[in-house]
Amino acid sequence: MTVAADLADERLVQSKGLGGALDLVWRRLRGGDLGSLPVVIGLIVICAVFYSLDPRFLSSFSLVNILAYAAPIGIISLGIVLVLLLGEIDLSVGSVSGMGAAVMAVLVVKESQSLVLGMAAGVGVGVVVGLVYALLYTKLGIPSFVFSLAGLLGFQGVLLYILGSDGTINLPPNSGLIEFARFSYLTGTAAYVAVALVVALYVAGGLWKVRQRKRADLSAPSLVTLGVKAGLLALGLGWLTWYLGVDRGWSYLFLLFAALVVGMDLMLRRTRWGRHVFAVGGNEEAARRSGVKVGRIYVSVFVLTSTLAALGGVLAAGQQTSVSQATGTTDTNLMAIAAAVIGGTSLFGGRGSAYSAMLGIIVLQAIQSGLNIVGVDSSVRFMVTGAVLLLAVAIDSIARRARSSSGRG
């Protein structure tokens, strides 16, 4: 969308108020700019269906579990969002996550190294893999599908080699990683203080945006609109905090995931690096001619993708309390990639959001949790997940054609 179009949209909202805002939303939907609407509607439908089958699905116990177990793969999916924004793919994130977890477990358990060193080494594996991938892509021109597929197979072998004949390594029961990933929750007064802090940061960010736009002689959102949004955010988070607190509260693991999503969203929307990522994903040649260091963008994204995969694997090991030959090699790839696409990130590059990872993995975890509660066989979960993924890609394709038609019109 051009700057002129942005200004025209803002004038429409300011001149017609709520009616103008609704008209703008309708115009964007007709133009194929669906945003997160399909996945939000899908999540509401999923909740309604499973609640009708078994009310336990929306219990505080169930929701706490959904959020906690969504976090590790959600972190991996966040990296997938980045690589998809470039129109590329990484099929090896599951294997990289398992390899990183195995390196951490061997150092901590077999080599008696500190947990900090073990986790740093595990995450460092992702950094090295990302650098190698960037070299293969930028210097040798090997397609990402090919080298990541090779990585998927090769790193599974590395995982088996690292674990050796034992096959499974159990983490120490008193490990700080296990305590953080499984038993640490934010509830009570501390949780409400965190909500107040989040709302305060949201208001501060909104005020900063208003000030910057006024300095540039651009139309700015009204303070009333900002206040209403902040109030709704406070009410929503406050109620959810109370409801989750009926059981255990907010999982520290999910809060870490949420912080990573918010941080990545700010990087993508508010920094030059983020704008360049979208530019390269939208049209690499145009971005190069505009002075974007395309090679550096690919290096940064491949490194971040593999690093987040390794971090997700380390945290998943803490949640599962062990590392085995199956770590990262079951449906981790499926869930991570599907979450990014279902959440609204385009497979064609240039369109998506960090929040896609969060929305997508919550949808998939909700499906898994709901099917488990109603006692459906696990084979059905794969079929349902595949159907949801196909629907998400179909919606993306239809929206893409609608945007193309709108642009020609």
C-alpha cells in the first residue's frame, strides 16, 4: 500500500468517524487484505465446537495447558514466519531444534557443565546452522528447499550420533530449565502488575506515534481512539489473567514466547531491517535496486530462523524433562510450518506478521487439546491439521488474486 493510499485512508476515517473506519475495513477485505481475520474466526469456531462437545475445553486448566504447550513450537514457528516473509522455506527447523536440545543435554548431564553454558551451546548450534544456510544460499545459489531438506535428514543423524547408545538423556530433576518450562507461573498481584505495565507500554507507544506523526505534519490517531483501545486491552488482559489464575496463571514459558513475538513485531514494523525484509520478500530485484543489502537480509533471517528453532528445542526439552531420539523429529516441522501459514503468513513472501506464529500455534494446540479431551484418535488430529492448513493456503491464494485484481483495477 502506498503512502498516498495511507493518507487517503486516514482522511476517510477522520472525516466520517466510525462509519469511515467500517468502510475502510470493508474496502480492505474486498481488496484481499484479510489480515488475521480468518484465523480469529477459525479460533472462535474451534472453541465453540469443542465447548459444545465438552465444556472442559474452555476450563482454566485447559487454557493454561494450551498456552504453555504452544510456546516451544510457537517460538520455532516465529522463525518460520521470518523465512516465509522472504518467500523461502526451512524444512529443517525440527531437526535443528532436536540437535540443539541434544547438545545442551549432553553438556549438562554427561559433561557436568553449567546449565547456562549448555543452553548457550544449544542455541549457538542454531546460529552456526543459520550462517551455513546463508552461505549456501547467497554464495552458491542453492535453493532453500534443497539445503533445508538436506539439513532435515542430516541433523537427524547428528541427533542420533550425539545421543549415542543411550538414546535418551533425562535432565536433572532440580534443573532450572525444568522449573522454568514446567512449573513457573505468573499469578496474583504480580500478574495484574504485569498487565498494567503492558497497557502502559501500549499507551506510551501510541503517544509516541501520535507525536512523531504530528512532527512530520501527518494526520495522527485521536487520543480518544487510543484511550478506547487501551481500555479494551486492559479489560481483555485483566479478565484473562483472572480466569487463568483460577488454575495456575500465566506460564512463564508462554510469557517468554509472547515477549519474543512482540519484540519481533516491533522489529518488523518499526525498524529499517524490518522494512527491508518485507521489501526483499515482495520484490527482491526492486529492493536491490533501491539500495537494500539483500545478502545481509538473507543472512540475518536464516540465522534468526535457525536460532529460534534451537531455542524452541532447548525449551521443549525442559518442558518434556528429557531429550530422546524422537526429539524434534515427530511432527515438530509440521506444526511449526503449519502454524505460520495458518496464522496468516503468505507462502508467496512479503506478507505476514510475527503474531501469525502465535495465532497459528494456538489454533493447532487448541485442535490437539480439543481432540484429546473428546477422546478422538491421534490420527484424526493429523487429518484435521492437514485440512486446516489446506484451507489457510486456499484463503491466502484467493486473497492474493483479489489483491492483484484490485491493483490492476
